[in-house]
Amino acid sequence: MQSLFRKPPGSRLFRAKNPLIAVFATVLTAVVVIFGTGFFGLGAANAQPAPGAVQSASVQGKTFTIGTDTTFAPFEFRDGNGNLAGIDMDLIRTIAKDQGFNVEIKSLGFNAALQALSSGQVDGVIAGMSITDTRKQVYDFSEPYFDSGVQMAVAKNDETTKGYGDLRGKTVAAKTGSEGESYAKSIADQYGFTVKSLDQSATMYELVKSGNAVAVFDDYPVLAYGIAQNNGLKTVTDKVPGASYGFAVNKGQNPDLLAAFNDGLAKLKANGEYQKLLDTYLKAPPAAATSFWELLAQSMPALLSGLGNTLLVTVISFAFAMLLGLLFGFLKVSHNVLLRGIATTFVNVFRGTPLLVQAFFFYFGIPQLTGQPINIWVAGVLTLALNSGAYVTEIVRGGIQSVDPGQLEASRSLGLGYLTSMRKVVVPQAFKIMTPSLINQLVILLKDSSLLLAIGFAELLYQGQQIYAGNFRVAETLLIVGVMYFIVIMALTKLANVVDKKVNK
């Protein structure tokens, strides 16, 4: 832990003929190791071919990566054990077994799943996706597997909003890209209300319950499931027929997968298994109310898994950020204009763009540019390490320049060379100055890791979202997640302060 904050005098980093080359070689070697080993490869496929199943030769034995939403119960959500469940999940897994192929599910969120499909990160998307003429220009769809419809719901205790005519001058909520959003916008001018679009059904419902929106427009099975799970709403309008849901692949790609899906779907409908699958979720009895402590016990395994991923990605990213910060920090104080320009460009690019944009670029943009998919762990570490490395660079530069220039001049006057003076006199003092800022940057990095949920990285907040998407207990789940973050950050800060005192005593 000590070496994380200060290199002891005489270390290899400063004994090399050129310290910049030594640091650069370390960074380059680590990056090669990460990409060369695949870096935390994805787990096994979620569905395996069933013995004796009738199989399509064109897809038999192949593994397809399928993107899906994260919070669209009853079509896709996390069950009490943290496993992906729902109509879409059961459907694609059952068809995969029947047709003899494997599926690897990536739970990304609806918009992110479509971006992943376009960038080649996934082979197909099943996420309660409406088949529209616009989407048909970009994607090839399967035969419809569910006929949707839209309903409006209000808070359970709302006795004044009974129909569209009561919405004038008010705000309603709808899910981005959903059939409910399209329908709400189509009648917004007629009834004089404003539509606020959100990414998740659970947060839409909270918006209504908190009074920030008067009603929500959503697909009727999603509303029905949420109400059965005690989400605090009630429907006040009849179902308006909507579009049909379909499984999608990129236009002109994976025709065999699409054909296998259609064949498997037809078999399920013919033998009655399809209707049984729907009834499992759409006719499920209302959920029994559970206490906060029962929610805590049920949620903890998934949350601890997410916390482990949060800590691991934070530690790995901070280690790389330190290497990058040292490299570019020394470049920033170099007398060479070109080297200073390189470091300044690095800092300006990664400190001047939002971390979320960087995450989307590394995970979705690079595959589109190179044609090669990128592991989500690699994308996450690159995002956090490069972004944090830009800030560490300025911490290193500031630390070195904070040391009295007379210290360097005095050591040079005693006959020590420039590199020796930096290694034995300037750098040790600079690290004492930098340590509090580095501790602060580590804490910031830990909290910033929560933004990786946007690309489907299974960190702590992502797991929390998965939990409340299924049980709709948003406030309680976020309270648990917030307390876990607080405990970890306080413990990390105390530990870092102890290390600081020992290193800089």
C-alpha cells in the first residue's frame, strides 16, 4: 500500500537512465497484459442446448450475445436471487434450447442495448421492443411474440385524475423509446400536457408518487405487473392497442439466428408452452408485502456482488491512473515544449469531456470504428483510468512545482545531477504534498465508477437498480446502496489517512 503513494529513494523508477521511459514501459507492459489475456472474460452462456432438442443446423452449437433492457418487468428484470428473469429471458432461453444454440445475455438498458447492437457488441436484442416502420429501416425483426397496448396510471391516492381530460397543464411520465412515450406524445397537444421521458419504469412510478408528474403512460403488462408488486399506482384508462414486440438483429445480418427464433417461437405457440410462459408472469398473484429487513436480506447477495465489482474496478483503475499521472505529470514539468504539449493535450481531452461520454465511446464507439468488440471490463478500466489519470497528472505537476525551487538549486550546487536531485530531493517532498489530493482522487474515482452502469457494468448502483426494477421499492433500495457507499468510502478514507501518516511521518 505504501508504494501506491510514494516510491522510496533508490527505487528502480528513479534509477533508470530516463525515468519517463521507465514509467512508459511499465504502463505499456500492463496494457499489453490486459488486452493480451482478454481481461476478465465474460461468463458462460446463460442457456445451453437441451439434450435431444430439435435443432437448426445453421445455428447449432453457436453462441450468440443478446442485449436486453435492465428494468422492464415482467419482460426483463432481476429476481430475488439476482438472476435475469422475465418473459423475454425465458423466451429466448427456451428457444435457444429448442434450436440448439447458446445465448449470452448482456443486461444493458434499452438505449444502450440498441447501441450495442449497432456497434456489433451483441448479435441481437430482445427487450420488449416495438416493431415500427422506422426501426425496420435499421433492424430485421422476428415474427411478433407479444401484442402490446398502452394504459395510463396515477398514484393510488389520486382521486382527481380520472382520464386524459384531467391532464391539461400538467406533466406526465413515459419511458424513453417505448410505446407509451409515443402514444403520450401523440395526444399531448390535444389534451394540453407535457411529457417527461425517463429511462426506467421504476423511476417513472416514483416521479408520479412524489407528485412531480401526475400520471404515467406505460405498456399495459408492465403497469399490471408493477401494480401487482405494490408499486403504489392504479390504472385509470382502458388499454389502447399498440405495436407488437419483436426480436431484432442488424439489417442483413444473422438471418440464421432470426430464422431459428421464428421457428422456435412457432413451436412454442403450437405446443402451448408460449401461453404458459406468459401466464407465469402476467397472471402471477400479487406479491406479499415484505419488511425492510427482509428486503435487506434478499438484496444483500446481489449488492455485495456489485460492491465487489466496484472495489475491483476502482483499485485496478487507480493503479493505472497513478502510472499515467506519473508519466504525464513529469512530462508537464519537462523543459521540452513537445513533451509538455503531449501531456497538456492528454489532460485537456480527458478532463474536458464527461466521463459518461468516454464510457460510451470506449464500449460502443471503438467497436464501431475497429469492427472488434471490447470487453466491458476493459472499457470500464480504460474510462476510469484515463479520466482519473488526467486529474492525477495535475496533482503530480502541482506537487513537484510546490517544492521550493531552491531545493533543486541547492542540491545541484552540491554536485548532484538533475535526475539525482529530482529523485532524492524534490520527488520525496512532492509526494508528501500530493498524498492528500491522491486520497481525495481515489474517493472520487470510487464514486465515479457508478456511472459505468450506463454501459451495463454490474457495479453496486447497477445492482441496486436491478433490484428495485423488480420490486419497485426504490427509496428503500437506494437507501441501502447509499449506506453501503458511505461505509466503504469512510473505511477507505480512514485507511488512506493511516497510510498517509505512516508514509509522511
